[in-house]
Amino acid sequence: MAAYDYVALDAAGREQRGVLEGDSPRQIRQLLRERQLLPISVEALRETPQNRDGESWLQRLPRRGARIGSAEVALLTRQLATLVRAALPLEESLLAVSQQSEKPAVQRVVAAVRARVVEGEPLAHALGGFPRVFPEIYRATVAAGEQSGRLDTVLERLAEYTENRDQLRQRVLGALLYPIVLTVMCLLIITGLLTYVVPKVVEVFESGKTALPLLTRMLLATSNFLQDFGLWLLLLIVLGIVGFSRWVRAPEARRKVDALLLRLPLIGRLVRGFNTARFTRTFSILTGSAVPVLEALHIAGRVINNLPMRDAVTTATERVREGAPIGRSLAASRLFPPMTVHLISSGESSGRLEEMLERAAANQERELDGLLTALVGLLGPLLIVGMGIFVLVIVFAMLMPIFEMNTLVR
């Protein structure tokens, strides 16, 4: 029995998409007619290299529907773990997960994976058809769980890992969202004052043909510049951002930018903490799933976004392959926090590496949360004070001519 991706029309003429399993396309069409649906197309979900762009169906499938996010991956992983723990066969577990999902993209992916499992492929190999949905760490951990006979436990750990990683990313983005929005609003308000409010007020004083104070002239010059060249300045900024984003795509350019970020006082600490937390959390789940240490180090290093830190893990992996301890190999780069290195070394010597890696990840995440909370609490008032100072300067520059006129009258 294979999986088929269908497109059909209901009684109201609306298009319906989904996945059904059957022995042949003819049977799928019959099932659709029994559901009061008019079949439009029925295509088997299997690798077929005869397509126009040279990719297989398994590679193209995630792009045919909505994007599958980490939340959906965590949910289907937890559902699959629960069903496998209940001693349900893997094929039936995958079928149940596919039927329970409300997202068509998830249904198609799980159905295609199940079709390959039914054909006799291991689950990890079947998941390899969707590298964008199931990354290397996911597949390696599942493979280790299949080999050790602890697939249910491994799947539960994977679900927790995916959820924790998603929560960490959301906390970082949520913490940075407030300062970014506040900064943009401050810039828009100040630009509006300089572009529209200041010229109308200063026109009154210019008609008097009196010498304006220096601060007022500077404010007027800034306002005139924004009126004359504001759009060009905005275009230049946009072009600069686009050019920088294209330049930083090159590995060497990105490596230079990442190295610079690590040297910045506060940003470097944030980048180091975020990547260290992801590395230790990934390394922990891989070692706990019986993945070999060298392979676990290699995979865990690839989840690091900062290139110098990723290179440090690659170098450490080579030293560990030659017999050096993990903690000492990571400490040689001086890019990882000393507490993390100490906990890893302690875990190696005591034989509790997984536990110490988990503790290091929790420690880094806790420290990162505290740092982000303090940063947001500090940036908010600073931005408000900075905007207040700008507005005060604008108001003072517009009031100074009035004060001088009063002095002349007296």
C-alpha cells in the first residue's frame, strides 16, 4: 500500500488537497468519489527523478505545501513517541500521526515517510528524504534509537529538544523585539518633527529677518537636508543593507563579521551564550541517545550559527579523535564560557557527560535569560531618555528665537 497526494473538488466547487493510502490510483479515485469529491489529480508520493528540475518528489514535497515549522515537528515527534511507547507498530503509528495532523504539508511528509518504511527502509533513512524538515541531528538520533531499541525514549527526548530550542529562539526574539520597535518609533517621530513641524515653526522667525541662534540654524539645516535628500538617504540606507547582506553571504566575510560580534562587549556575550546553549543542549541529547562522541561533536557543532565558534568545535573534534579530552579541546579556542568547559571536563572524568552537558545547557540558558531581561530593562529607559533629549533640543531650538525677541522688545 502506497501514499498518494490528491487534488479534488467538493460539492461547492472548492479545491481539496490531502493524502490517502491505497493499492492504486484507481482505488484512491474511488475513495474520493465515496466522499463526494471529484478527483482532479492523484499522484504517488515516491521518488521520481523524471521531473523538470531534476529533484525527487521527496525533496520537492515540503515546498508544495505550507512550511513545516519546529512546532509541528515537535508535535508529530511527541505523538509518534507516545504511540511507539504504547507498543503500536511503527507503520500504524505513522499512519495515526498523519491522520491526526490538520496541516496538509505534515500529512504529506508523514505519509511519504510511512510509504518508505512500509517498503522496508529504516525510519532514519526514510526521514532523510526531507532534510529541510528533519535535520541531521534528528536523523542521527533516530538512527541511534533504532539501533539501541529505545526509539520511544529517543523520540521523547527529540520532542523536548525541539520544543526547548524553539522556546529559546522565541525568548531571544521576544526580548529584542521591544527595543527594535521602540528605536524605529523614535526615529520616525524625530524624522517627522524635523521634516514637517520644524520648517513651519521656523518660517515665522525667518520672516522677521533677524539673525537666528546657532542651535536654531543647525536644526533648520538638518530639516532642510532631510527635506531635500531624505528619500535619497533612505534609498542609500536600503542599498547599504542589501549590499551588506549579499557581502556577508560569503563564508570569509561572514567569518569576519562573526568574529567582530564576539569581540563586542555586550553583543559578544549574548552571541556566545546563545550558541553555547544550543551546542551543549544538542551534544547532550546526542550522547544520551548513544550516538558516538565524535559524530555527536560533529553534528552538535553544525547547530552553531557563529562561524568562529563552529570552527573551534571542528578543531576540537580533530583533537578528540587524536585522544585529547573534550573539555580541554574546547577550552583551547577560548570562545566557550569557562563554566561550560569546566562542567564538560567534570562530566568526562566522572563518566556523567550527558548530565553535565544538560547542566551546562541549563546554566547557559538561565544566564542568557537574565542577560536579556537586564538588557531590555536597560535599553527601554535609555531609548526613551534619548528620544526625550532629542525632542527637548528641538523644542529649545524653536523657543530660543522667542526668548531673543522678548529681550529685544524690552
